[in-house]
Amino acid sequence: MRITQETDYAFRIVSFLAKHEFEIIGAPIIAKEEGVSERFTLRILRKLNLAGITYALRGVKGGYSLKKPKEEITLYDIIVAVDGPIIINKCLENGPYCSKHTKDGMKHCKFHVKLNKIQSSIINMFESETIDNFI
């Protein structure tokens, strides 16, 4: 698992908006302040909007703001919005990706069981960190 550059930028964009909670800020300002190209900032903001983390206000005085309180936005929310859920091994995805998959499940596979615990721990760590801890 690797946090992508896009997710890293999303962390910074959401953190910037959290610092300016209740303000509407234009994408060019966000991009400049966070050192991200405007085009890439808009792409990330679109994903954050679709996930319900931010919202866009159109018009002359338009821009972006947080849709949820900063204390409720977790790092995991941002990761899922940008890159999708954390899955550390293909066998942990839904579907027949594991050659040990049976109709009774995969409880007999020691690797699957251990990897599932590790994945759950990673997710829990990201879920326990809210964006307000980074402003």
C-alpha cells in the first residue's frame, strides 16, 4: 500500500479548507497556497465533492468549503474519496481473487486471516485521525 501523491495533495487541500472553516475559497487560491497545480486541485476537489467532504459554490463569489465539520473528517475519508478503500492484498477484495477461496470462506487460510487483521489495523489508524489534528 502506498499513499498516492493525489491523496497527499487532498490531505493538504482539506487541511487548508479546515484552517479557513466557514469560508468559501477559490480553487486558484487553494492551488497556490498548497503548491498544487490548479488543474490537479480541481480534479481533487471534484472527488472530495462527490464524497461529501467539500462542496462547491458557483458564481462570481464561488469557491469551495468543507461540507462536514473538520472534527468529523478522517484521513480515511479522504483516502477513500481519492483512491478508494484500502486493500493491502487482492485476496481481501470481494470476489474470487484468492485461490484458497471456498464456499465456506477463507478462514482456513492463515495468510488471509493475518492480512485482514493488518488491513483492519491500518484502516483503524487512519479513521482515528481527523483533519483538525493537522491544522
